[in-house]
Amino acid sequence: MATNIYDIAYTLQNALKEQPEFQSLQALYKQVLSDPVAKPLFTEFQNFQMTLQQKMMQGQQITQQESAQAQALFTKVSQNPLIAQLMQTEQRLNTVIQDLNKIIMKPLEDLYTGINQ
Amino acid sequence: MATNIYDIAYTLQNALKEQPEFQSLQALYKQVLSDPVAKPLFTEFQNFQMTLQQKMMQGQQITQQESAQAQALFTKVSQNPLIAQLMQTEQRLNTVIQDLNKIIMKPLEDLYTGINQ
Ligand SMILES: [Ca+2]
Ligand SMILES: [Ca+2]
């Protein structure tokens, strides 16, 4: 018999918590935030990213200057080994999450693809 | 022991296919697309929506005229009982999917919330 769909989602939530990429990311965040060099760099980068995201969500254009500033800041934080490792781990976790989403949303994708053909 | 995370995602995919909201949406799409009155209305609405979405994704502003046109078209298609039922069902399914996403992404949300506090 069918299990409740939300129970399956909770099972997936627990599996995500146990996923090596998630466990590593959690550990790396703690390390970054307790590192006197990495922490201020990381905070500066996060704040700048958030400002740009808010601008984009409000439909405002990102200026060339802001884009160059983002690139320079990214290069700077990437040179910190801890932050570089954190960003690589985050990227790997994002890939896992994208793959999960593709699997889960396949029925809807098929439905909409069928319609437009 | 832990089940593979992708296996759990496939279990969720199957549960989504069996979900009443998904089954209804699938049936309603078939009905709309075989209805000589609903089909052209629905296609017109979908095409217009897609045009607006593409503009927004390209960072272009939606004009007041386009916004008014979208509203008028929405009112027109909503008066077709089949399309109205389809849109309500789609809304209910979106709510289910949003709830699933909230559950699955909770560990990440907690991680990022912890960081910024
Ligand atoms: Ca297609
Ligand atoms: Ca917070």
C-alpha cells in the first residue's frame, strides 16, 4: 500500500542530512566561522552576494562596476583554502539537490512536455 | 541501514504520480486539450504567459499594457469551467510541491539560518 507522500519527504530529509556532502558542508561552515581570517572574508562575500540578489529580485540591473566587484571578491575569497573547500562542497551538494529535484519533478515535466508537443 | 538517497527520490516520484492532485491535473489536461472551446483559449493563454516569462527572465520590464492584457486574458480563460478547474487543481498541486520542498530542504535552511544568526 502507498505510504503518505509527506512521510517519504521526511525520509528524504533525513537521508539528505546524512549525505556526505551535507555533513562536510556543515563541518566546513563551522570551521570557516571560527577562523579569524576566513570569517570576515566570507561574511563580506555573503553580504555582497545578498545585496546583488536583492537587486535582481527587484528587477534592477546589475551595473558593470558591481559585476567586476563581485568577480574580484570571488577571486579573493577563493584564495582562502577553507572557503574554497566550502564552495566546492556547496557546489557538489547543489548537484545532488538538482538531481533529486529532477527525479521528483519528472512526472510534472512529462505532463507539460506531453501538452506542448 | 540507510537507503540510497536517489532511491528515496524515486519513491517520492512514484508517490507524486499517485497523488490525487496530480491524477486530476493529468485528466483535466486531456479534457482541456480535447475540448474545441477550451483548447484554443488555453493555448493562447499559455503562449502569452510564456512570452512574458521569457521577457522577465531576460531582465526586461513588463509594460502596463502587457500586464493589463495578461489580466484580461486570465479573466477570459477563467470563465471557461474546464480551464478554471484545471488552474485550481494546478494550484493545489503547487501547494503540495511547495510543502514537499520545505520538508526536504529543511536541513539546508537550518544550516544557513544558523550561520546568519
Ligand atoms: Ca514539448
Ligand atoms: Ca538568521
